[in-house]
Amino acid sequence: MAETPGAPHRTTGSTLLQPLSALLGIPLDQINFVACQLFALFAAFWFRIYLGPSHASSAVRHAFATLFGIYFAVFCFGWYSIHLFVLVMMNYGIMNMASIANIHSPLMIITQKITTLACQLHDGIGRRAEELTAEQNRLAIKTRPSLLEYLSYLLNFMSIIAGPCSNYKDYIAFIEGRHVHMKLLEVNWKQKGYDRLPDPSPTGAVMCKLCITLVSLILFLTLTKNFPVAYIIDNEFLEKTSFLSRLGYLYVVTQAAKPKYYFAWTLADAVNNAAGYGFSGVDERGIFRWDLLSNLNIWNIETATSFKMYIENWNIQTAAWLKRVCYDRAPWYPTALTFILSALWHGIYPGYYFTFLTGILITLAARAIRNNCRRYFLASLPLKIAYDIVTWIVTQLAVCYTVAPFVMLAVEPTIKFYKSMYFHMHILSILVLLVLPIRPQAHSVRRPQNQVMQNSVKNKDE
């Protein structure tokens, strides 16, 4: 969702809503995006009520979801997006997105889905069960999908515009009407106070998420324009403000840039929930949870006291995709390779690479500090509170410092920004890595399931 500074707003999609765009002073591509997602929301409710598993066959549900998805792609991105459909068809059977990644924004989601499907098919057909981790074994696909299932998974209207990516098994279970019951059977629902298998409704979760999108939209329309990110490299601003003032303003502009992501991802989550997709089980209080496809946890983001905690709660489904296709499969340097893949997936702008390469450095430094220092602050409550306050401030500023190039995109403003910040986070991170001992990172989650069990038995015997 980053925009090139100073670039004119153009769209290859429908111009039907051009008068509304002119009236509101909002770029047409953004108007088309919101219109499609709102239409998808109503279509999702209709899909759940009138084309539910008890009213329509799986083939009809697959076909409807696919055709509406193609329509939304054409409305938002024009007939150029037919290339998307053609290339997806060409890739049926070979599961290779290298030739088409980063052509258009829906392909970012398509790339995730095809690589997810390819890895899970490889786990189910090309590898032995004892070679897999517990999660890989659970998600492995034993049978190649039909063409209709393949197209529906990739192009369905709930996720074609803004995602999120989901696992193939979960999606097929949703279409076939097994999704909710499958998740309920994973918990002991009788102990949660139910005497029979419940039938949870997503309406409450959808309404809650729509309230969040409304607040996010208001904040985006008011804050973002009043705190432009370009101002942090304005010559007059740099000459007249102190280093601490620049840090403070950096935090403010980063906060002002977040609502558009909160809006887009929460609305996408609500669309899936409205269709009946996204149920994740029952929590310890017996409350139904509809966060299987949630892309962010706003509270955990804003209160994060570690770089890791922040990343794990921001763009959650993309982080899960990166873990499953890269981190868990990388033979060496999994953290670095995962950040590099994330940069490649986002596109070709240099700012992306500045952000993710800086992220590698800060992640390693933050891990070293936490592993070596945190235990000394757990002895008393005041010490822990002080530690949490300091780490919250450092984490928020480190994130702002890291993501600024992601928004500025180009090399020149990025270098100018980092010079104005005296490269302080880069320097501090390098010093931390040079001074503090680095503990070997545990990779037990990446070992085959039988190896983990053998090691567990061995440790018990010792």
C-alpha cells in the first residue's frame, strides 16, 4: 500500500466511480478498492445464507466464489488483470510463480497461495510423514486439487483483492461445510459448557471488525494527510529540529500511516468471516473465536515490548506464510533468508530492501539483548515494569526507524533519512552483536516430527 512520492494517481480499473473520487478527493484506485470490498462483504453474507453447504453443492460454491473474484479483479485493476487468470491457468500443475510474481497487487496474494499449495502438496505427495514437522504433517495435501478447487482457492472473491492467504485444507473444509465443526472438534467443547455441537454465528465478530474499520478509516482520512511522511526529510525541518524532536515526529508519522493497513486488513478479515470462513475455535472463557485469518492484533502491536512481538502481530498471515515456505525449510540462516524473501515478495523498490535488511540486523540484536539481559529484570515487579517501559519505547522507535524506507521507497530519500538519524539503530545493533554473546538459535520446530520425539525421549532418559 506504499505509494511513490509525487506519482500521479492513475488506475487501470473501472472509471464508474470517478465522480465520487473527484467529489471526495480520494484517488480512484482507493475508491474502487473500498467499493469492491464493501460489495464483497454483502456478497459474503448472501453466500453464507443462500449458498451455504446445506443449500448448494461444493461445485456451485467454488464456481460462485471464483467468478465473483475474477469480476472484482477486473473492476479494480481492469482487463489487464485477465493476465492474472491466464497465468494462474498456465501454472496449474507446475505450481511455479517465479515468472509472474509482482506483476500486480493481487499477485502478491496469489504468490502466497500458489507457493503454500505447492509446499503442502510436496509434503503430502513427495515426502515421507516421518520427514515432516507436526505442522507440516497436519497441513500436507495427499491429493492433487481439481481445476475448479485450484481456481477457487486462488481467485475467490473473499481474498482476491486484499487477502489474506489461508491454508488449502482450511479453505476446502470451509467450502464443503466442514470448517466450523472441524475446528470445534479440535477442542473439548463439552467442557466449554455446550451439551451439543454448537453452530456459532460470525455476525458479532463481523460487526466488531467493521467498527474497527470505521475508526481506522476516520483516522486515515484525518491523520495521514496532516502528518506526511515526506516531511521527515524536509530540509527546513531537519535544520530547525533536534534529534529527539525528529525521533518524536518519526513516531507520529508512522502512527499516522498505520490506519490504512488496519482498515484494509480488518475489512478483508470481516469479508471472510461474513462468508462463514475464519472460525478458529473456542477460547478458555468459552467464547467463539473468528481470528483464523486475522492479519493483525492491534493491541499487541501498539503495546509490543520486543521487535519479535511486533512482527508476529503485524501482517500475521504473511508472517505465517514466510515461516511455512521459507523459515521452516531453510537449511541455514533462516532469519536472514526469510527477510530477504519478504523483500523480494514485496517488489522492486529499493526502500523495501533497506527495510528488510535493516530488519535482519535489528532482529538479531534485539534477540541478543533479550536472551542476555531480560532475566535480570524478572526478580521484582518494579524492575519488570521498568524493563517493559524501556523495551516498549525502544521497540516502537526501532520499528519506525526500520519501516521508514518502506514508505519512502527510493534510495535518495532513504539515505537522507538515515543520515538525519545518524544511522543510530544500525550502529547500536552492530555494537550489540559485537559485545553480547549470541546463543545458538533453537530449531527444534524445524526438525522432522520423529526426530523431535526421539530427542524428547533422550532428554527424559538423561
